[in-house]
Amino acid sequence: MRYRNTQQLIADLEQSGQLIRIHEEVDPHLQVAEIQRRAFRAKAPAIMFTNVKGTKFPMVCNIFGTMERTRWIFRDTLRALEGIFKLKVDPFDFFKRPWRYAGVPRAGLATIPKKVKAGPVLENTTTVSQLPQLHSWPMDGGGYVTLPQVYTESPDKPGFMNSNIGMYRVQLTGAPFEKDKEIGLHYQIHRGIGYHHAEALRRNEPLKVNVFVGGPPAMTMAAIMPLPEGIAELIFAGALGGFRMPMITREGQLPILAEADFCISGTVYPNEQKPEGPFGDHLGYYSLAHDFPLMRVDNVYHRNDAVWPFTTVGRPPQEDTVFGEFIHDLTADLVPTVFNGVHEVHAVDPAGVHPLLLAIGSERYVPYAEERQPQELITCGLSLLGNTQTSLSKYAILAAKEDNPGLTTHNYKDFFTHMLERTDFARDFHFITRTTIDTLDYTGISLNQGSKLIWTACGPVKRTLGSNIPSHFTLPEGFGDAKLFMSGVVVIKGPKHTAARDEHDDAMFRLAEHLKNVGNLDSLPLVVVVDDAEFTAANWDNFLWVTFTRSDPATDMYGAGAFTHCKHWGCSGPMIIDARLKSFHAPALEEDPDVTKSVDKMAARGGCLHNII
């Protein structure tokens, strides 16, 4: 099947037992979001809500809730697309100039969008306030679109080949916005729409924007796909969908996806921003209200049988975890062609994706050296932090393939064991400070600004990691509850953080000095300070989430015997990461207990979701 719209997809999912309908009234304010999150955790079918409070439009969720279902949706085109990505020539050239590859069956023909004069999406008009107002978390600032396809074209070079489709969050309602006339458009740094917006500002012109919701599932996946700059997601969507995407083109107007369920057409005028947020985001915390571009609504269209697809994000894993796994599987073979010397990368989902990037690279610069040290690995790390979406990574940790050809970034225990056994703590940490970081990451010194770390290791084993906490391991006042998380890694509870943003914490210097004086701790090279040691040490998901979403490398890394020499930082060890919640961090996400009780009733015996979630 090549699904041209949401209706075809829903019908096929239902017929194959992969979608259920719920006719009991549900509330888009928190309730459907909690149902969706539970459905994902339960690996439940997709769920269509036919009776949604406050709107006439049905909502559907969990369509991409399992990898098996996601691959099933694209079962008729995946093999051809995987073949494209394995082209011996530059596979991205296929998407830049698809007409050169007419010999690639069907997929090549499908890449070129089809211009049409009308389509189902234009059958009706409505207003923003009549759309489903999804609130995912209690502090959300308004109703949001969570699976949008935000379409723009280059003002300098308009047309399909210079278009961008991104999944940038869209706030439909909230105190700052004039009802039905204004919506918020939040896009993070290093996004394709930003280049188009910059061109419009340089020309002192408004930027036309279309927000599609629903339609071919290939368009949803294309909006998430981290394609290199200059490659239109619309072209990729055609190859993944297996047909030419029909786009309504009218004189003087931005093209509209003909088979979309909804289209919000609007305009972003120069120098108009309003506060957008808060919003419960995929790092597991709220992103707070900040000024982002204001989109003035021109029209809201919808088809006769329109259905509103949605998801929710929060602390991983969530449905967007499946998106990431799908994209990783599709593009894994491309890594060496994009990053010379890099064999494997893994943006770690339990750590919120961008905070932690694990990689395996080569170390071939001085193959005749008596003892290899990281050199090419540093180049690989700089490449990863300078290209594509990996440039948003905060901790980039790289191991050498030559030391263990069987090592993989997907086995966290083996990978961190490998690194801690080989790291020279006086040499192998390379910081980049006062640089751009992910917009959603509040650990830095300001919005969009913080630090990055390239941590490399290669060569022979330098230490044996301890499998217990030795009796001489003591802690200064205010610290305690030491837990051995894995061999060589100790998690301890620290005092409440009180330091200001962009300042070190004196308590951490006290800890570092104490551990230096304790001495003989080479077998415990990593100490992580947290608010709740038992929670953090309970499992890998907790450890990765707490350690890497609550720390900024330059501000929050300390060390016993720390030194700075010619602007290079190192320590004799152990290394200390301050992963406490900071006084300036955004709050973590928590569900509303009353909503939880209402969903519990729906899941109980006799409830409409019994044996589903």
C-alpha cells in the first residue's frame, strides 16, 4: 500500500487489527495525551477518538507507536528507499537531482511533486479555535499541533526544490495570541525554516508559511528526517510514499498539500515575535516561554473527512523514539559517507537525543606510534559537531574501532567500560565553550548557549574498574548515599544546588578536593552527583537521563586534582559530573493526578480502554 492520505491509512490499520476506535467522550486537555503515552508504553494499537470534547474533529494517535507498525506502513517502498541510500554514488545526490536517476524504478519517478489545481484539503474552511486543542502537560501554555508539517520555500529561489518541511511546534492558543488570528511558531536553531526566514528578513519581506496536519504518512516522516541542507524533504517524501506528492499551486500563493487533512496558511512578518510556551518537551522538562516568530493566520482549510493526528513528547522513550530508530536504521550505512572516519553514531534517546552522542571512529593518524593517542578521533568529534543534526550534541564521546572491532554504541555498559578503562583524564577532554546548544536544553549559560565536550579514548587499558566501593571512600559534609552504578561509576547524593547560572558551585570544589585527599581512587574514575542517588542508579535509562540532561560540560564537570594548562583542562581523577537539578533549570514533567485517575478508570475492567493500555 502507498497511503495517499490519513483515511486510507486508518482504514488499512483498522482492517489489519492495528487500530481501534473509542467512542466515549475524551478531553484534549491532558486526558488524550496521557492515554497516548500509556498506549505507546503498552505497544497498543493506534487509537482513534471519535468524540473529542470541544471539537467536531476526530483525533488519532499512536500510529507510529511501534517499529513493526512503522515499517509495515512503508512496507511497499522501504526496500527501494534503502536501495537508494546504498547507491555507490552519493545517495544524497539522488534527492538533489532525482531526474538524473530515472533508471531507479518508481522511486525516482515518485520524487518529483505533482502540481494540481485543487484537492480535498480545500473542501472546507474553519477557525483555529475549532481545531482540537491538545494540551499534553499541565503547564503547557495552550493548545498545540504536535505532528505538524511546516512548509516554507526560499524567498530567494522559490519552488519545490528549495522548500523545507519541518516538524516545528505550533502553538494554536494561549494568552499572548489573538484568537483565531495569531499562532506561535517555535523553531529551534539549525533548522531549515531558519534559513528561509533569514532570507525574508534580509529582503524585508514577509515569509509565507503553510502548516499541514495529516495527509500521507510519508510527509510526517519527511518532516522529521534530518536531511542535509539543500535537499527538499518533499522529494524524500515522494520516494518514501511511493508516489508524486500532489501540491496545489495557485498564482501568488504557497503550495498546499492536496491530501492533507488540515492546512493552516499564514504569514510571518518581519520583526514580529510573541512569547511561545511553556511546552512539555522531549527532554522530559518544560521549555519555558520565550519570544518566537508570530504567524498571522490567513486561512484554515480542512477536508470533509478530516482527522487530527497527534502525539505527545516527554521523557524518553516516547513515540518519537520510534521515529529516531526508524531514521537510524534507514541511514546507518550513510554515516561513513557523511563523516569521514566515523563508523557508527548513536544519539542516545534515553538522554534526550541531543545531550549525548556516542560514536565509534578510526584512529589511523600515527599507526606506527608505540602507543596510540586520540588524534583522528578528535577530528571525527569536531566533524560530528560541525555537520547536520549531530552538531547540536552536547557530550560527544568517541571510542576507537581499532581497540575493539566488536564494540557498539548501543551497548551502554560495554561502551562506557571501554571509555573509562582507557581515558587519560589529563589529556582526553576537549571543551568548546560559549557555543550554540539545543534550544530545549536549559543547562547552558543562556537560551541556545552553553558548552560541548569531545571525550575521546584509545590505546591500551589504563586501569581496572572497581566492582565495589572501597572502605576508604568517604565524602565531605552534605554528600552521601553513595551507590555503585556500574564498575568504576559511583552515584552520590549532593546538597541542593544554589549557585547562579554560569557559575561553578563551591560545594563541588569541596568534593573534588576531598576526593583528591582520599586518594587511591583510580578504580572509580567517574563520580556523578545527583539529587536522588537511588533513582539515578536504578537503571541505565535513569542514569543517562539524569547525568546528561542536567549538566553543562564546562560548568558542571569537576575533577580531583583538576588543572588548567594553556587553556586545556584535565584532572588526575576521579572526574565529577554535577547532575543535580540546578536552581535555574526548567521543571521536570509530571502528570496531573486527577487526569491519571480518569484514565485509570478507562483502563479498568469495564472501561473503554481495558486490555488496551
